[in-house]
Amino acid sequence: MPHDHHDHPHSLLPSDPALRVKALETILTRKGLVDPAALDAILETYEKKVGPHLGARVVARAWSDPAFMAALRQDSTAAIATLGISGRQGEHVVAVENTPETHNMVVCTLCSCYPWPLLGIPPAWYKSDAYRARAVREPRKVLAEFGVTLPEGQKVRVWDSTAEVRYLVIPMRPEGTEGLDEAQLAALVSRDSMIGTGLAGAPA
Amino acid sequence: MTTETAPTGTAPFDEPWQAQLFALTVALSEAGHFSWPAWTEAFGAVLKDHGAARPLDGQGDYWNAWLVTLEHLLDGSGWAARDEAEQVRALWEDAYLSTPHGKPVRIAG
């Protein structure tokens, strides 16, 4: 057999789900129910633009600007919009502030509601049955698996997200960060710390 | 939405079809074809159903449930009836199998 031609005589067949998605996309665009340009814009946004760096900006601002923190407490969605960050679906964001008395943690027991505009697409563990079922039932155990051990006296409050209300945890500002500017502070704010399964990092 | 670009880190989707599926669903909702609360309710029901037999992971299982939900919604509304979706899926499969490697894969219509 001569081997001077391609090993694959035809194009590589996509997976079954990939073909099913392609079929839906074909049908819906043909019928004018979705606009291919709108699809591209959504992909661009969620693959490249949004992510936890945006939530971290909100937290860093809240730590450094008491007026912003006050505005966030009053109407989180409006305060966040002043930073140029807003949801596509008009969802309501509620910032929940960690204190020495209360640690906040977020879950969606129904499916996977999540503050997309602030944190992007949720990680796999957030979407797993294990986390969704256990976060409410045994939050301290779940936190321990994330390496978070809270002081005895600190309560854990678990917030169940919905399609209408998404929560953003404002972690406690780490000690020894008085001299840092907002960009330096934002670098200490991990995705998990804004879901409540982590704490803000210590400065290097 | 700000124009800055996310720092490179973990990819939000494991496979391109998951991103396409996500975009398709969001686009349908944004175009007003269904509300997001209606979506989450339908999706939650499928997750519950699929998760009855064994706990679902947040990756393949999750996106599979998402796809099943969207197919079901579109079948119910008639925008992409099951038969039609299966036919078009078969057309794509044939097109991939009959298009020489390296050439763009297209279906008629």
C-alpha cells in the first residue's frame, strides 16, 4: 500500500453530542430563531472576556472604598454596574459579606445558577451533584475538603442561587494588606473565595 | 460588560460543542424564545432525573443533561422537532463521512 496520501480519507467524525448540537444550530439559524452573529458574540464573551478577574475587581474596590462597599450593601447590582459590569439577562446580584461572625458560601441546588458576569462559567465541581447536594447539608465538611477550616464561633450561611438572584461572596480582607492598591488586592481574590469555598489569599 | 480580556487560566468549556450548546441556549433566551427561569426549571428537572441513578459529575454528565433539556424544549415547542433534529444530525454525519479530509464540511440547504 502506498502511504503517500492522507491516513484519514474523510473528515474526522465529531462526537454524537457535537453532531446533535450542530443539528440544532442548523435548524434554529435556518428558521431565523437565532442569529449566528449573536452566537459568536456570546461565545466570545464567555470564552474570552468574563471570568473571576471581574469579580475580583469588585471585591478589591469594596475593600478599598467604603462608599462603594456601602453602595454594594444597598444595591449590589447597581454598584457593580458602576464598574461597567452587568449581566446579559438582567439577573440580580447580591453581594454577601464575610465577617468574623459569618462565613458565606454559594450553591445552586436546582441546577447551576452562578454570577456569570462576575465569575464566568462555573467550575465542574460547582455543577456536580456532590457539591449541589452537600453544600447545604454539610457545609463545614465540604469546606474542609477545600482546605478551609473556620474558627469554631464563625457561622456558615449557605445561599441557594436562582435564575433571578445570584450571589457574590465578599471575602474578608486579609491582614497585612493596608498598603496595597486595588490591582494588588484583586490578585489576592480567587474564584473560590468569591463562591465561599476559599478565603482571600495572603500577600506574597 | 468591560472590554478587557480574561487572564488565561482554566478553560470554561471542556469541548467546543459545550460552548456552542451554551451559546445557542443563551441566544434563544436572549431572543425571547424562553425565559431563563423557565430554562433553569426544565434543566433542574432533567438533572434530577439523570441524577436519580447515580450522582452526576459536573462535566460530561452535566452538558449531556443540558443538551437533553434543550432538545426536549425545542421538540415541545416545535422549533426543532425530534424527527427534524435527527434528520439534520444524519445529514451532518453523512457530510463528515463523505467530505475529503481538509475540505470544509457542509450540508445542503
